[in-house]
Amino acid sequence: MHLGVKHSRLARLPGGHTSHVFRVEQQAPPRRSVLRMANHDLAPALCPLASHPRQVIARHHDAAALGLAPALLASDDVAGIMWIAWGGRARQLTPPAMAQLQPLLTHLHQSGLAWPEPAPDPAGLHLLQQQLGQTSLPPAWRETLAEPLLVQGFARGYDGWPLRPVHSDLNPGNCLHDGRRWWLIDWDYAGMRASAWDYASLIVEQGWHPRQISPPAGLAAADLDWFCACFALLSALWHIERGSGQAGPKLALARTLLG
């Protein structure tokens, strides 16, 4: 309200698994924009904008400076509120459309950004280790998926791959198109990992199979399969914790890729 955004001009947008999202319509510029508000009712791990608002806002700001995310018009890094320029509508990608998105990812990965994290890991290996230590992980998943993935990951040396800034959550709701170009939003889970993590995120969250695209230069098909299987397992666990009902296909993909 202090910035002139009135409640009567807000329209709730679909999606928003981790935060409240509204379209803002007003007569004065910007005529259309988006308001994101932290969901403080969720567990901290499910809403980074509530638990780590300064980090989330800072990473969106960095992405906007690179021309990857819509401009940040204003923010409150205590309450977890972001007022963002309009970036278009969410659009499901097809594998051929990846050619339009890949330059954005390459720009991010080669940007030189160094986002601090408490436990940086290029391949998600530490996340798998954390899950193995949790009693909530089903025994069948532990024995047939998590443990074999850990063995493969360390054997192939993924824990030594270079760290790059990645988005890490490239689901259809976070890929916007304004009629001219793509924008990436929701940088809540952005961090430092192997650049392959973003391609795994894109493939798994868009519902593709790794064989539907050509692996990026320097990334073998077997490596891409591993990253996709790892991401799919962790995504399935997240959806189970969130209660979204979307874990099944991701778990099936992880099993298929692991063989």
C-alpha cells in the first residue's frame, strides 16, 4: 500500500506452490506487474522466501541484472515481499524450444556469480546423504535409488565438478514468455551446483526424457541421465512433503534412468 499497490487491484495467479502470487493491474506505470508474498504457513524448507527472504531477493536481483529475470521494482526483505515487473505468462516448453532457453542458461552459468551457500555441492550428493539419514525416506527408495545414486555419483567424481550459479527449479510455472522472449522467475532454490543440474531440472520439471534433447557440449548422455535421476528423486521427495500429488512420474523417471 505504501508503494501504491491497492488490494482491489490484485488478482491471484495460479501456481505459487511456495508463495502467494498476485497480478497487479493499475492505470499508472507499471500498468501490469506481479506481487510475490512469502507463505509463512509452510515449513521453512518449502518456502525459502519466508525463511531466507534476503537471499531469495538478492538472487532475483542478480538474475535481473543479467537480463534473465524481470526487473525487481521493490521488495521487503524482512516480510518476504517482492514486486516484480511483468514477464509474460507461464508457458510449457517443448524440447525444440530449448534452443531459445539455452542461451539464458549459458549466460547464467558463465556469469561468474558466486552465491554463498552453507554447504555447496555441485551434484546434490549432500542432499541425498541428508535424505539417507532421515527415517522418512522409504526403505525401498533408499536401497534401490538413493544409495545406488550416491555410489555412482562419488565413483564418477561429480562432487569435484566445478560450481556454477544455477536456477535449479525450471518448472513450467517459472518459465515466462512475453511474446518476444523467455524470462525466468522464482529464484528461491538458486545456488551453486554443476551446470548440468539446470538441464536436469529443465528435463524433469518439464516432463521430458533426457533422450529428447542433445546433451550440452561436454556433458555425456550417461552423466545427464544421472543428474536427471538424482533430480527426479529429490523432486519426488519434495512433492511428497508438499503433498502436491506429483511425485509419481518423477519417481518413475528416476527408476528408469537408474536402470
